Amino acid sequence: GTVPAGPARLLDAARTADLEPGALEFVERALRSDAAAWEQEFGTARDVTGLPVERNILRYLPHPVAIRACEGSTLAELLRVAAAGVCAGAPINVSTSAELPSDVRRVLHDLGVTLVREDDAGWLKRAGQLGSGRIRLLGGSVTKLYEAIGGRPDIAIYAQPVTESGRVELLPFLQEQAVSITTHRFGTILPQFLAITT
């Protein structure tokens, strides 16, 4: 698919950064995968039931995520994951241990991403004070993060290795929603409800 404007801006910033060999190509492929997953799956509300008396619409809404790029994670991984969040339209904030290139910082700021630079110890201390939500962890220790948040069940931690797959990387930034609408009253189908698709 065609890369949307926000992620494309991150890709342009990646081109000006000093990425490791092959990393730019990784980010480009990943953003194309995000765009395809968005067009084919996540960006489209659909009703696969086909029932004339009901509308059962499945759709995805953006969900806020805190992204933590720990010491040892790469700029390419951070760009790839942040681009997934931007593609989903999710409110995201980024905590990183590394100083980001100025172009990357500027684009993240322009896209409404909150950016905090802190070492792993500072991040773990702040993570313990987070409200409920989701964390996309890049590198670092999942065990230490669980300990820092006190094993709270209202915080979901996504710590799998970063992948190019849009169907995988978009998931933390999305909330699935099913909407059911009865299109009849006392057995009589109401035509105005048949037109509802989203």
C-alpha cells in the first residue's frame, strides 16, 4: 500500500539519520506493510454477517500507547513502531534513552508525539506511576518493567521483537469494537438502518 502522510514524514526523517546498514530498507518495508494492513483490515469497518435484520459492524479505534526505547534498542526499531502508532492515529508518547536526531525529534513533535529522554532507571521509576494503558517495550527487561509497575493487570506490555508486519505492529495501537444494530421493529425492517455501514 501507499504509505500515509504521517508515517511518510517519519520515513523521510529516517533517510537523514545515520541508520545501520539495511535499517532504512527495513523501515520502508514495514511502513508499506502497515499501509496494506490498514487498507485491507484495520482501517475499514465491515459487516461480514450479511443479516438483513441486523448490522454487526467490526471496526478498530485508535488506542493510546507509551513506547519505551530502552538502552540497546535501535533508532530503526523506534521509527518503525512509532510509525505504526501514527498510522493507527493513536495518541503516543515516546520515552527513549538515546538522543534522537533533530529531524526525527522535529517530525515526532509535529505529529503530536510526546517525547521524553530518560535512562532505563528513570523510565522504570516513571513507569511505576503510569495509569492504566499499554506499553510497547523495545529492548530492556520485561521482568524489571513488571516489577516497576507492581504486576498491575491494567497495564498491557507488548515486548515482542519488532517486526515488519503491519498486522502485528499495529495491534497495540488499536482497540477492536463490534457494534450491533437491530434493523427492524416488531419484525418490520426499517430501510434507514440498512444504509448504515460504519
